[in-house]
Amino acid sequence: MTAGSYLGPLAAFALILALIPAALWLLKRTPLGGAASGTAMRLVGALPLAPNQRIVTVEVGSGDDRRWLVLGVTPAGINTLHTLAPQADAPVAAAPALPAFAQLLQRQQRGSGSPDAR
């Protein structure tokens, strides 16, 4: 066989290899690939318990099929703790703002420099 006879199949193989990433990219952005807006999921709230543990509430479904799932999230996995009907969005209580590290450091330096602190 000559080198020219390998050129056609080699070009077809290269074309197929180039089409794979393009097909995957297109699949991610179409409803067929799971990017449909009807299957929305939103985070309702999260509560950190430890550095690697938290409780999250997510809303899944749409319309009358909506449900809130209370999930326990750990490095070992995700467990459903409770399932409930969607609640009216209650106003979220603002957490007290934590002082910046620089402010804490200044307070500490001021407190340790005064004669009353001893």
C-alpha cells in the first residue's frame, strides 16, 4: 500500500477525534444533556457544623412537585436528613459581622500595651 492510501482513513480518524470534544461541549449546553431549566435546584440555606461537615437545605423540582431536602454533607458522603414541603421564604437573619483580623489584632495590641491589662 502507498502512503496516499493511508491518508483518507487517517483524515477520517482525525476528524472523529476533533468531533468528540465538540459533541461533549454541545451536549453540556442542551436540554438533552441535562441542562434543562425545568430541573432547577437551588440552595435554600447552609449551616456549617465543623470544617468538613454542614447541613444544607436545597429545593428540588418545580411547580407542585417542589420539595425541600435537608442534607447532611460530610467528606464521607451526603445523607438525606429530612424532606419537607417548600416553606415561604423567611427573611434570613443577618449573622453578626465578624471583625476583620486587622481589627482584632489592633484591639489585642491596645489591650496588652496598657498598664491595666496586667
